[in-house]
Amino acid sequence: MEWNPLVPELTVTELARSLRFYVDGVGFAVRYTREDPPFAYLDLDGAQIMLEQDHESAWVTAAPEHPRGRGLNLQIEVPDVSAARDRLLAAGHDAFRELHESRSRVGDGWESQREYLVLDPDGYLIRLVQIL
């Protein structure tokens, strides 16, 4: 596995619950885990994220209130955004913003993607995208 130069680490309240969201729902694979404190390193076709369960010596800069990650959204490219949405809805994770197509100006041209926004169990805003 290749390590990315930038990998966000999210402090979560319950690692097992977050793993159900990111692995079973979004489609990540667990690359490795640690037990003390509970931690997992995840990968989805090169998109990488670390999850660490909140603990006494966690690196937190403010009170960990819900929703976490205020002002931040993580865009994650997935192979099939509709399938990810369906899995998340079936697991009880309602949409923050329904599946839609968006266009963005990139240089002299335009790029399109289908995107679906959802809050993870701790309130981090996750934007799942499929490039068109």
C-alpha cells in the first residue's frame, strides 16, 4: 500500500460504530488497527483516513461536541456513489444533501460529478463523489 502525504485523522466516540459507517457503508478497507487507544487506518482506492477513538490523551483542540468537524467536509471519491448511498440509507444514515449532479469550473473547462453528502456517526460531513 502506498501512503498518502496527507491523511486526515478523525477522533471518534466509538470506533466500532465508525467502522460500520466507513467500511460497510462507504466501502473503505481496514489496512491496520491498534487496540490502545482503539485506532484504524482505512483505504479506499488510495483515499486514506485514520480513525481514533476518543481517549484521555487524545489530540483535541476544543471540547468534542456533536457535530464534530465544524466547517470541514471530506470529499471521498467512490466507484459507485448510488450504491454507497443505498448502503448508508439502509443502515439508517440519512442524507445531509440528496444525491445530485454538480458541475465545477476547472481551468478553462468544466468537470461534472455525482455527489451525496452525509454526516458520519460523530457529525463529520462526508461528501461522496463519483466523477462523470
